[in-house]
Amino acid sequence: KAVKVLVAASLAIIVFFAVEKLAIGGLINVDSSSSLVGFFLFGLVAGISSCAALVGGLVLSVSKQWYSLYSSEDSFLQKLQPHLIFHAGRLVFYSLFGFLLGWLGQSLKISLTFSSILVIAVSIVMFLIALQMLGIHTVSLSIPSFLRKALAVDKSRRGRMMPFILGATTFFLPCGFTITAQALALLSGSPFHSSMIMFFFALGTFFPLIAIGASSIKFFAMKSLSEVFTKIAAVLIIFFVIYNVNSQLNVLGLPSLNDLTIGTGEQVSFTPDDSPTVLATAGEKEEMVMNEAGPMETGEVVDVEETVGIQEVVEETLDIVQSGPDIQVIRTVASARGYTPDYYQVKAGVPVRWEIEDIGTSGCTNAIISRNLFPQRVELTRGNTSVVEFTPQLPGQYKFSCWMGHYTGIIEVVN
């Protein structure tokens, strides 16, 4: 059985990474003026990509408890009740909070630090549930009783509300696609339209997420497979916990597993005489023209010129680093697959102009954060180049990442 569990879980993890590698999020491009159908499709894509690791993992972790309470029901639809109530909570509260986003605007913006801490807290609960599913009861930590009641529910009217409330709270779990939808809802300028944006986004995520819940019921109901599926689900939950916590460590600028692979691709650094040295490139490099207006205020972000076709960008303008007496220029190409290159070396005390060219980002990669270099996130716009300027003061390695922490890089500051 152990071999079956490991093989099945490994195959599921491989499929997850394969879907992530395909970067299907880049296929759907939405803005605040996009149709509601566009946001529905955006939600559909979210449900089978990075959001599956967070909300999908949460659904998987509570499925065992919910099934144990509803397994005596006659029909499949009755067994599905807590999952449907969970999604009703998502649809209602996504609409409500969407309305508030359109009404209150920037004052309702959710802190990434708060979101990261919330994800880590939820992941800890998921991990404890997974240990119980594996039959490990010797662990000293246990789920608090109030959380256990919230997750397991009962058939009373009060108990039926717990999946509803759990679904509502997923609004604050920062899947990159969800944050994108929230940001666009905030910019819509209309409380009603903002509400509809979030409703149709949540409706899009409903189908892949309900498929996870429905599949779990089918497997739990099969006596010959129930025990094996429970173990497989537990292993997958632990994987999702590691994936989610690792991503939030990136968002918080802390060491993570991503650090092991950063710098294995294109890299750029300076030689002692201030001349740029390209350590690895992809195609012929384009010359960079210095900004005659001089450096902007630290952390200021602007959008500049329209870019050329994606093929030309990849072949000719991947990146260069240019050094001068007043400013250092670094260039990045951002896509749904991440950022190229993922490692730079710049000098301390010299202003840096970072130009980031968006050739087709996704719900996660369409913004860059680096908590220790500049305070705000750099919003990217497809087909445009965004610029942020900052002056690094202290030597060291500074991490940058997308706002969900799935894709990362390093800017190393040297004397």
C-alpha cells in the first residue's frame, strides 16, 4: 500500500508541476474593463493552477471530515452538501467583498504580510489534519477545539454554517489569481461591477474545486480504495503545505527552497572596473540608452514604451546590465513562466534603474515585490515595460519574487 500511495501521489505532483510549467495563466489576459465571461475563464484557469495548491489543498484536507459526517446520506448530492455550502460561502462573500472593494477602494487593500501569515497559519492546520489522516497520533501538537469544530461541522443549522464561513474566509487567502481579480475589482470604479467581477471569478473556480470535493467523496465511498485514497490525500496535502509555506517565505523575503535553484540560468554582474560582464545570455543583446532625465525617486514605478513582438524580445532583448557614474541599469523579461534572468549583481550606494518587460505574465507574475529593496509592488502591464528605481545601501543578497512567491530571483549588492 505504501508503494501505491507514493506512486499515485508522485504522479499527481508531477501533473501539478507540469500544469504550472505550461503557464496556462498567461493565456487569459484580463483588466478592469474585461467582460465578466473573461473573469469567469480567469477563475477557471486559477482553479487548475496555483490556486489549486492553496484552496484545493484546503478542500482536500476537510473532505475526510465532511464525508464522515455525511456518509450515511442516501444520495451523492446529499453527501456533497458541505462542499456546496462551502462554495456558496465563496460566491456570496466574494461578491460582497467585491462590492466593498469598488466602494471603499484603496482603503480596503489587504496587506501581503497579513495574507502570508494567514496562509502559513492555515497550512499548519492542514499539516496537522494530514498527520491525522496518515494515522500519526503521537504528535504533540493538536488542532484547537474551535478549529476542529469549524472544520468537521455537524448537521445542525449552526454546524451547516461552518463550511459557509470557511468558504467566505478564502477571500483572504492570497492565490495570485485571486489578488489580481481583487486589484482589478478595486480599479473598476463601480461597486456593482466590482461585485460581479469577484462573483464570476469565484464561479470560475467552482468547477475545478467542486471536482476535487466530488472525487474525494467517490473514493472515500469505495471500501477497497478508501484507506489508500486517504493516505494519498494526506501526502498531497503535505506537499501543498510545503509548496504554500515555501512561497510565503519568498513573499516575506526569507530563505526558501527556491534559493537552491536561483542563479542557474542567465546571470549578470559587474567587473571591478565598472564594465558590465554578462555571465550567460540568450541571443544578441540590445544596447541600453540611459535615461537622460536622471533617476527617479526611490521606489517610483512608471510604465514606458510599447514593446516589440515576443519572439524579438526573447531573442534580442533578454537582459543587459549597464553601469555608469550615476546609475546602474538592469533589465528583466517577465512572462507567465517567471523572470529572466533570475540573478543580478549591482554595486552598493549607486542608484539602480530596473526595467521589467512584460511579454505575457500570469495572475502571479504580473507584479514583482522585493521587501528589502523597495516598499511597494511593481505592477506589470502586458506589452509594456515597467520601471522601478532604488538605491541599495548595504551589501547582501536581496530576494525578489512575484506577489505569491512562486517565482523568485536574487539581486546581490556588493561594495
